[in-house]
Amino acid sequence: MSRRLVIEMIGGALAVHDRERPGAAMVTLDLEDGRRIALARHLCGWLPDADADPVWPDQAAARAAFADEGDGWAAVLAAGAALAPPPSGDLGITAAARIAELAARHPGAWIDGPHPRPDGTWYMVLAGPGVPSAVMGEGPDPDAAAVDLVARAR
């Protein structure tokens, strides 16, 4: 099962969406510190319409995942989620197929990009579970950045 989870700020609350299911129904969860978070319903195991392999099996697990515990990570995340995402480019058919193969080899990891740099070059990043360290691909155009990412991730 492929998931591309994103966190964004909507109306002053964090929301977790799955880009593999745009427009998925959401549920609001009240956290113990008074914050609220909206979660895609299919990720929540306590709901009848959840996936067979939910991200959070029950409400306690979801609340624990977003507990701030005094270290301020939620405030930093909320501030970051409020920022506009960087612009991105489209990939050609061949580069898109290579990136899809890369994603299949690293389930659970995320691939971000391609994104332009101010100097006109492009980059993509592979990181997350199953990836020993983040990998960055670069190139003069989006397709070249994708090809470089695939090569460096081997």
C-alpha cells in the first residue's frame, strides 16, 4: 500500500492528508493539550472505514504520535506547515517511471521534488524509513534530477 502523507495547517489546526487519496474524508481528533488535528479517516484504525493497515490503530496511538511533551516540536511543525510549499516541476514519462520504481524499492520512504533552485538547477530528495541516510539528486532540469536521484540511491 502506497501512502504519501503530508502535514499542513488548515484553519489554525494541523491536518494529515494522504496524497495517494486526494479528497479523502477527514476526522478531527482533540489532543490532551487542547490542540486539534485533522486526520484522513482511512489512516485511523478505530474508524469503520479505515484501511486494513492503518497508521494509527486507535485514538491513544494517534494522540501519542502528536503529543508535544514540552519540547516544542508541534509548534515548529505547525509553523513549518503554514509555509507555502516550494514550487515543483513535472517529470517526463521515463523519469517518472524510474522514480516509481525507486519508491517501490523503498516502501515507507518519501520522495520530494523536483524543486527548482534559485540558480536554475533542480533537486529531488529520498528520505525516511528504509533509507539509511537521505539522498539528494540534482540536475539542470527535473528529469536529470530524477535520474541522478535514482543513480545515487543504489
